[in-house]
Amino acid sequence: MTEPLTDSLLLQRAGRGDAIAFSELTSRHYHRAVRIAFGMLGEIVPAEDLVQEAFARIGEILPSLSTAQAYYIALYRAVVVLSVDFARDSKPRPLDEAAAARIPEWLRGVLEELPLLHRAALLLRELEGFSYDALAATLRLRRSVISRAIAQARMALIAAHERAGATADKRTAPPRRGDK
């Protein structure tokens, strides 16, 4: 019977120099990593480039990654750090047009305004299901800082959603008596 190719098994093989195992690990996590980088940067081309760089960095330290959890933390930390560095070195940009078409305007504005730490924590928590402990390890911050960042990001999203709803309600509400 063939052993299932879990991330842990692939990581062990890749750590011993198996390029096919590393390629499979990369394939399994590529789209998630791009989703995080894209969520932070708002542009697909730099996001894909940064993810490639993150995988190159991971390839250099594979033998030191003993568990799948260590691999995930190292990978997403590299994606976040590279995204933050890219964002610092370039002027702020709005989301690209393809992404903008799929995201409601109120949400787009909030994501663009969130500090990168808040955006990274929220994306990793909500899109990737990271635990608070995994987030703390990935971002190398105390759990309390992570909790506060996520809470503040969520409050910003809720407030923006409520503002968007209030605006929509005013546009669609029937006129009140005395209104012309």
C-alpha cells in the first residue's frame, strides 16, 4: 500500500533534496500564498513575484523545517515580510482593476486603508484559518498584539459595512412625508 503524500512526508523528502517533493509542496501552497500577498498588495504581478521569492527562501532552509507547521509558519512569514517590504518601498496603489471588479467598493477602501499588520493578520486568520498562536509565530508578535490587530481590522470592516448599508438604505428608502 502506498503511503499518502502528506505535507509532512513531502517536507521530509524535500529536506533530503527531493526536488519533486518540493515542487509538490510549492504547488499545494502557491495559490494560498498568492492570495495573502495579493490581499496585502492589491496587485497580482508583484504578489506572484513575491511568492516565488518566498518559495526560494524556503528552499534554502528546508532541512531545518522539521514539521509541516514549521513549514507553514516559515512560508507565510516570508510572504508577509516580502509584502511589507515591497509596500514600504513603493507608493500606495489602489487594487488592480480585475480585483476591484470583484470586491465591493466599501470593502476595497477599507482593505486599502488597513495598516499592513492588520491586513496580514486578518487575511491569514480569515482566509487561511491560522490560529492566534500560529499567527503570533508567523508574524513574530505577541498573541495579544495579534488579537488586538484582528479586532481593530474587524471593527473597521464592520463600521465600513454599516456605513455602506446606511448609504444604500438612503438611496433605496422611500421618501418620508414632507420630503420632496
